[in-house]
Amino acid sequence: MNQKKDITLLAIETSCDETGVAVVRQEEHAVQVLGEAVASQIDIHKETGGVIPEVAAREHVRVIRPLIEKIMQESQVTGEDIDAIAVTVGPGLMPALSVGVQAARTLAYAWNKLIVPIHHLEGHVYSALLQKEENNRYTIVPDSFPALALIVSGGHTMLVHMPAHLQYRIIGTTRDDAVGEVFDKVARMLQLPYPGGPHVSRIAEEGDMTAYRLPRPMLDSHDLDFSYSGLKTAVLYAIRDMDPTTFEAQKPHLAASFEQAVVESLTAKVAMALTQNEYRTLLLAGGVAANARLRKELVNTASDHNVELRIAPITLCGDNATMIGLAAAFAYNAQRIQDWNKTDAMARTSLESFSVI
Ligand code: KG4
Ligand code: ZN
């Protein structure tokens, strides 16, 4: 990055059920986070066992303005210090996305600034691509490319080939449910609270992962795609066929067997992708990147294939605005910026269309 002066960006994320705000400053070889916060709606959505888009949107509306004011104050910046406003424009829940985009449009108009539109998944990618140091500094590691990114979240399961910064080619994706979604559905079958991923993984620690023979989805498919509906059904049948009096005792074993099947399916496809191309770096990001077993297994996969593994810090695995600011630092530099009145929320939008060629 060789801009004339340090660039300061306000970043906003409201694609699902977390309201994220951050202020980042792009320096020569690093991005400094000046302030950041995530207001989680988990307690609200727990009651319905999932996210109702309108409820999420109403909560974003309630918290976004005070959150922006608080983070700007903590970062000791005013509207004048902000060079541009970065915002997640998609994909996500339309009512939720619209709140963040509308906030960004309003501030850009009021402060006469440009907008850096960010794809939610490039945010996740950049949370792993940069190296977190002390004092909330994220350094830009030279020679990271080509990079292979595994993005695993509640909405996406994706392998992305990156020949350079801001260049994305999707080489594998899920044919049905996303990994996080399956964790959440299996959690519901096991009568665990929402969001289920962390709960499944916690009880799995005490279980025997060989207790249930569950399918390893798509291992013979010869492509890089994923599919989880078969595995989900297999878990359902295992519960149905179980003596109900043993349910509580069996839960950890079923959770561990399920988690292992998921992890094996993911690492197998990563290994396949690593043999198809020369990669320097393997990135792991998204909500499910918080999963300890997945993190551990990917360490082995990376060392087997001689690539450097970079995993998003736990604090940036879930949705947040810091990752949007990190990606935006690069997008701003590449002039991927636009006027407020050209900026709209897009519930569905492809990561590839955000590539800078
Ligand atoms: O990236 P994220 O916060 O939101 C989306 O963009 O979707 O991902 C949330 C997903 C949820 O499905 C949640 O259950 C899952 O990540 N998750 C986990 C773990 N922590 C969060 N799944 C498995 N193991 C975990 N430790
Ligand atoms: Zn996400």
C-alpha cells in the first residue's frame, strides 16, 4: 500500500444479527484498529431459536447510531477525520443489511464522503489474511499469494482461490446447507440452545467421535463442493433409532461423531484444492472457524502440504465490522469506492463480482 497519507475509515456491518462498528486507520504496512464494537442480538433470537429478519433490523436501528457515536468518540475521530465509510452491502438478510447501508449513505451524504462497498465474505477473508499483532494492529504479510481461503459460517461454506489482493475465484461451495447452519440444526436436534455451533462443539469434547458411523459427505465427488443434507439426515435417524432413555448420555458421542464427519469433509476438500494448485497461504475464517477441532485438523493439513496456515483470531470469527474495515483498507486503495447514492444493499451478491482486475 503506497498512499500519500494514512487513511481513516469508519466500517459498518449489519448483515445478520450483529451490529458491528469499527474505525480503522490504514498505515504503510498495517491496519490499526482505533475502535471497535459488536452489539450481539443472540439473547433476542434465542427465544425464537433463529433470526427473524425484521426483528434483527429493528434491533440494528435501535443500537446503530449510539454505537457509531461511541466508537468514533473512543477512536478520537470526528466526521472530518474519516476518509470514507465502509459498509457490508451484501449478502445477508435484506432488512438487516439495509439498516447499515442506510446509515452509511446518510453519513456519507452529511460528511460529503465516499463509500467503500464490501462483500461480507471478503470481510471474513481479510480477518484471516492480515496478521493480528499487539495493540490491535493487523500487519500485511508480504508474499501471501496465491492464497486458498476456507470460509465457513452460518450462511456459507466456500473455498476461494485468491491470486492477489481483492481477487476472488470460488472453486468450491455447498450444494445445500452451510456448515454453520448444519451445526445449528444438529444442535436443535440435540436440544441445545441457539446458536448451536459452540454448544455442539463443547459437548463433543466429552464424546467418543467413533461412537456413530456417519457419512463423510462428498468425499468421492471429485470436485471441491460440499453437501451436508445427508449428514444432517443421518444424525436425525440416529436420534430416531435411539432408546430415548439413553438420549442424554448419547448426546456427547453423537455430537463428537457429527463434528468429526464435518471436519473430515472440510479438510479433505482443502487437501484436494491444495494439490490442484500451488498455494503459499491457507486461510480459515467465518463463524465456524472458532471450532477447535477444525482449527487443529487444518494445522495438520497445512503442514502436510507445506503452506502457511492463517486462522482468523477468535474475536473476528463471528460477524464484526473490524473485518469489514480491514478489507476496506485494500478496496479503498484500489479505488473501489463509490457515491452514496450508488450504494444499495444486495441480499444476494457474488464474491467474485467484487474482484478488482
Ligand atoms: O460468520 P458467522 O458469525 O455468521 C454468518 O455470517 O453466518 O457464523 C455463525 C455460525 C453459526 O452457525 C454458529 O453456530 C457457528 O458459526 N459457530 C460454530 C462455532 N462457533 C460458531 N460452529 C461450530 N463450532 C463452533 N465453535
Ligand atoms: Zn459472517
